[in-house]
Amino acid sequence: AQPLARGRFSWTAEMHEETMQQQTEEATLVQVPPDALAEERFASAAGFTFAPDDLCVGLDASQADVSITLAVHFDAEALFVAQQSVILEDLVAADIGEDRISIFFVGDEQNPLLDARLAGRISPCSSKWRLATSDRFRCRQRDPSAAAPVLEIVLAKAEETPGMWPKVFSHCWQHRLLLKNYGELEALVATLHVDADA
């Protein structure tokens, strides 16, 4: 089965109703206790193939009075290659708590794209996600002529912490992202080693 060709046309009213129900179920977030899926995730780690520095060109965070939007920007070509073997829903996951978030590739939870403590509280059950495109990190892609696909995760601020926060995160850790200038990086690392030895 090809993950990119999974949609189907509804020929009858029954098929349309079934498709709409399936889309609603897939778009609904389900609250699960921490580590409830640990065995399933551990089993899927054996098939882990992609790392953040293979696919991601940037991360971004913004806020409004009632929400926080986290954006994971992908290299279009790299994501296309990845989606030949796995659909996006099975590639990226997020562990969302009332004051924290971790975004990671399924099977590689120990090396998240982003692991952060939020500066306020959110309502995890009201979180939503969508796939869009963006020009924000377009120049970091291998082919900058195409818009970069971006996974947007919208976190609803809790009722007791609305409004603009002084900052989005109290602590934040980010994985190294995709590099397109490997030659420059290697030259810089070599120069740093020479300087350190001197």
C-alpha cells in the first residue's frame, strides 16, 4: 500500500458518511495516560528510519491570546521520500501535557525534535494539528523553489492562563536540524579542532 494514495472517492451517500466518520475519528485527539503506549512504541522503534536532521529544516513557536502554535518545518523532498514508506500520522507524534510538550518521530522518543516546558498551562485535550505549507524556512531546503511543508500543532491555553505570556517556554531543548551546507560545517569543525589543539 502506498501511504500517499490512501484517500478514496465517495461514490455513494453511505461511503461519504463512512469517510466523514473516519476523518472525524482521525482528527480527534485521545487522552492517554503517560507511557500507556510504551510497548507499542518500543516495538515500532525497530522500524525507525528517519531522524530530525534528515527531514526538519526549522522549528517555530508563536502565541495568541488563547493559543500557542508550534510549527515543524520539513524539507519538501525529504518528506516526500519519507512518505513513500510511512504516512505522516505514523511518522510524527507529540506528547502533550498541561505544562509541557515533546514532538518526536515515532520510535525515537529519546531524541525529540522539541522537548519543552511551557511558561503557562494549556488544555491538552483541546490541542489540534494540521499540515500546511510555509515560506518561513524555504531557503533552508535542498530545493528552495518549493514551499516547505509544515506541521502546525495548536495548543489551547488553559482558562486560568489566557492572554499573552511573557515567553512561550520556560525551558526548551531542540534537536539538531537538517543541514544543507555540510562542506562548510566540516571545514568549521576542522578549524575549531586546529584552534583547540593550538
